[in-house]
Amino acid sequence: MTKIAYIVSAYKLPAQLERLLRRLEAPGVSFAVHVDRKTRRSTWDEMVSRCHGLDVTWLPRHRSQWGGFGHVRATLKGIDNFVASGLPFDYAVLLTGQDYPLRSPAGIARFLGAANGRSYMRHLPLPWAPWGPRGGLDRIEDWHVITYRRLHLPLPLRRRLPSGLQPYGGSAYWCLSSRLVHFVHGFLSENPDYVRFFQHVFVPDELFFQTIIMNSELRDTVENDDLRYVDWTREPAPVVLTRDDLPALISSPQLFARKFDETVDSRVLDALDLHLERT
């Protein structure tokens, strides 16, 4: 049985979060959930109440701002939770509360069980032209301050990555083998300066894990695929998926999709549930 540890970052839509976790629930599955400290107490209480009976660890909460280090910090809390608990797992999967599976829990477990320990993460070396005039290096080389009022202050004070690491970027979400998760945890324990450096990187969740892993001896165990269906072709991107997207979702080879919003279209989730129950 493939054991999966899900790290989930959420901030709204308690019923949709519950729906996601119950859809993924299966023997060998555990959850660690971080809820943004900015989320209202009533919403947080409803999330906890709705998810009663699930194998969920609610991580200590902190504020997360778009573009800041808060999303990475939430993921690190999830990794610390699973490593410190000693709970055996074969894979850790990073999700948001607005993701949803495109396969059943058994289908996800079969796919990962057949992966032979390979991990899945989008990655590319920087500079990369689509990320702007400096190819995304400005995210790392400049000093960035993200305030609690979502104010972004880039300061042109050129910096270099610790230890001469080559910068890599990619998707913020991944599926990593237990071996790679433990490697990342060990690397960060031995290199606290790396964490301090990334606290002033812009949108670090698209750089932090890629840079560690693709500079390591385990880089060849990583497939350049995040196992996600995401539509970046329409604005605002990524697109909130609806029933109009159902044919593409059902035919997708990916394991997960994002993003969904039940207040925009809950019928697409109903249709996916029906599809998963039939497959």
C-alpha cells in the first residue's frame, strides 16, 4: 500500500476543503493543513469542525502574503510535521485547498506505487526569458520585502545564493518521494542561511525547492512534471475551472487540477466526483 502525506495550504471555503480531504481519504493517507492566520476565526473553526474524524494535523498558523515567504514556511511546517512524527510515507504531495483530484485515491496510489521512487516537480534553470528582462534573477538577486498589507518593496541590493547554488524555478506544487523530502529536511537543518536568504526572495515558492533539489545528487530522480492540470491561457490566470472544462479534465493524464471555487461553479466538482466513482 502506497502511503501518501498531503500538505495542504488553505485560507477560505471550508466546505470545499472538507470535500477535498474526504475525496482523498484512504488507508495510508495523512494530512497536514495550514490555514492562513489572516483567515477569520469563524472560518477556521468551521474548517476544523467539518474535518472532524479525518487524519488531519492542523499546523501552527502564520500570515501568508502573495509573493512572500509565508507559503514556503507553511510547507516547511508540513514537512517538519511528517518527518518529526516518524510517520512512514512513500510520497509527500503539496496541494492548496482549491485543488481537486482527477483520479480516485486508489488510482493515485497505483500511479505513485509504480513510480519507483521518482519525484514530480516542474523545474527550469534561471535565467528564463518568460520571467522578465532578467529571466527571474531579479526575484533572487534583489532584496524583496513583502508587508502584511501586501505591499511589495523591491530593493536593488544585489545578492547571491548561498554556497554558489545555481538558481532554478518552476511550479509551486510538487509530489516528492520520501527520500527526497528527508533530503530537503536534512539540507535545511544544516543550512539555515538558505532559509534566511529566501525570506527576501520574491515568490519564493516557485524557486525554493527547485534550487535545493536540482543542485543535489538526487536531481536525476525528478520528472519535469508537477502532475497538475492548470489553465494559464485565459485571464485571470490560473483560470477558475468550471463544467466547461470538464472534457479536458476527464481526458487529462494528470493526478490533480487547480483551481476550483465552489462559489463560482460547484457542479464541476459534482461531475468529477461522479466520474471518479465510475472509474
